[in-house]
Amino acid sequence: MTNGPKMEKLRQKNDLSYQEYLGKSKYHMKNSMFKKLALTICALHLSVSPAHAGLEDTYLCVAEQSTGFAKEDGVWNTAKFKVDEIKYILKPVDKSSPRYDKSVPFSATEIGKDKPDYLCRVFSKKYPFGLYCLSNRGSLTYSSETGNYIRTNTTGYWTKEYDTPHIERGKCSKL
């Protein structure tokens, strides 16, 4: 690969060896802006890793609204649900716990319950500030950027349990 006629003339004019030319070139990695840019990108990447994206803390999540479906007299109707007492603790799973699994290192537990309702993983590499939590009843998705969460409970309509499928939204605050 050549650096073009102008660069070659400059090299010949200064009568530098190729190694000397590279050492003085603004394109050389040793003293280049590219190296600084690469280091900056690496530093930024580390700063948004899950351990640094606000996900290492414990949060209290409080429901604000919930809507869905309820079955009355054998008929499904839309319904609004009271959310006054729905609260979750969202936190990293203790690494010494028998429940710890590095692929789902977080949990969400409804206040008053002993076991987690949801096991959570980092949403994706594109969204390292979010958690995606699953249970046998639905999902909970949380963003440490906004503090918002959304929770679904889909059990009830497609099973014979006759639970009330619904979607709930709320906010989480750091404890």
C-alpha cells in the first residue's frame, strides 16, 4: 500500500528511511490521534459495562399504573388494577448464593416474599443499562437510565389458572 505521491515526495525530499518516515509521520500509531481515540473508546466501553452502568445498586420499584383483563362470569373484560401495595426489590444476586448464575446475575422480588419472582440479565450489549427479567408468569424490563420499569403477567388467559393478565408500569429508586 502506498501513501500517495505527495507523501512519497516528502519522504524523498527529507531523505528519510521508511522507518524514520513512519516515526515522523502524522499517520504513525506511536504519536497519533488514532491511538488517543482508541484509548478513549476503550475507556468509554469499560465505563458502560454492566458493573458501571448503575446496575450494581439495589432499587425499590414501585408500581404506578396497571391495566389488563379480568374474567367475570366467564367473560373477559378490560380492567384497571390497584397498585398501591405493589413493590419490588431489584438487586444483584449474591455471588455466594446457590441461586447465583452469571447469566442471570440480578433478581426482582416482590416485597413480602422470600424467593425472587424474576431472574434478570443485562438486556443486551446495545443496552447495558437495562435489565430483562423473566419468570414463569411474565417479564419485567428495567432501565437504570430512566428508572422506569414495565412488568407483564400473561398467565391466566392461555392457562386454566384464571389469573388476570396485565401490564404494569412504575419507577425504581436507588436504596
